[in-house]
Amino acid sequence: MTGIQLHEHSFFPTDLLFRNFFDNNSMFQSYVEQKPNYPVDVYTQDSDLCFDIACVGLKKGDIDITTEGNTLKVAYNKPNIESNPSETEAPDFMHRGITRKSFNLGWKISAKYDLNSIKANMENGLLNIRISLSEESKPKTVIIK
């Protein structure tokens, strides 16, 4: 097996794998500090649960939003170049900084939110999804008799 020279030390490829595994603290970070594979913001506003998903260059019809049980799923499948009906060839990129990839995102939503009240809109390449608080979870005033 060939060794790799790094900083005047000889490592086997498996040594680097284990070294990087144990040096990486991402497994031990809180959920808020971790970054998903696709640019997404999740936050609450006016007691609604909100998701902002970057969808640059996509149309509304390209994105599928589904609910299944207590799970919200948002997906986009990038078409293959072979299935592209246009006669235009793919460009020869010098630099590729805009991510145009498929995504399949999913979140388990707390029962305190009503998935039947989901609203979505897309503006300026940003998909915004809002889920309202369920009626049972909204604060109630109790009258003392």
C-alpha cells in the first residue's frame, strides 16, 4: 500500500480517514449549528413554522411538496441531459458556482402544527413554506366561575 506524504509524515490512506473522522466535530454539534446539504432556513414566525428553501432557476411546477403522516417532503428531480428536449448543448463551464442539483428534503413535523394548513409560495428563487399552529395547540383563556 502506498503512503501519502503530508507535513513530512507518512500516512496510509486509512490513517487519514480515521484522523479526519475523529477531528470532525460536526457529529457532536447541535442541530442549529449543523448545515444541511441544501440551503434551507427553518424558523418560527407569528407562531407558524416556516421553511425558506433556495430554488434558484427553478419553476413552481418543478418542485413537489407532499405530506405523509407527520412528515413534510420537498423534492426536485433535475432532468438528465439526455432527456432535455432542447437542441442546445451543455455549456463548457470555466467556473461553476451555482448549484443546480436534485434535492429530496424531509422533516418530521410536531403534532402541534397543522399540516392541513400548509401554504407555499415562490418569489425571487426562494420557496417559502408556512405551517400554522393547530387549533388545539393555540393558547386558550379559561374563565373562572
